[in-house]
Amino acid sequence: MKKKMTTVAFKGTQEQEAALAKVIDKYKNVKGALMPVLQEAQHIYGYLPIQVQKMVADGLGASLSEIYGITTFYSQFVLNPKGEIAVAVCMGTACYVRISL
């Protein structure tokens, strides 16, 4: 299933940006550090909007298409912010079959 980009306006804070800059500096010269940086970026922001992906790409000297490819390939990365209320719908057999006694 293709991931869709968010239409919610990005509202990052200066503290979040400073924390991401620290993470990028920590991993800047480490080979294969893209995944840990993206994981920590998602931990900081709660999701990975395109603005954060651009910051990571610029900081690590990677292309935005490479970052976007990774974030859309792995299911652990979320491109949309989580809502205030979580709604779950059960589609399993146990949820819609009623046993009459």
C-alpha cells in the first residue's frame, strides 16, 4: 500500500530542530547512519514530514529521493502525524459473527 503525504501543516519547534541537528552531527561521518538518524528524527517529531526529510538529507549530504525512498519503503516510518483519537476497526471473524444461544 502506497503511503500518502500529509496535508497537515508542519509545526516544528526550535527545540526539535536543535535536537535533530545534534543527532545529525552525531552521525554525520558514520557510514550507514541513515536509518538511525531517521528513527531518531521520527522519535523527535513523532512522524517524518518532507521538511524533516529535507533537513536530514541536507545534514547528511544524501539526496532527498534516497531519504524519501527509505521512509516510504519501511513500514516503521510514519509520514503523517497521529490524530488525537485513535479509531480501530476489527474486521476479523470474531468481531462480526454473533453466536445466538
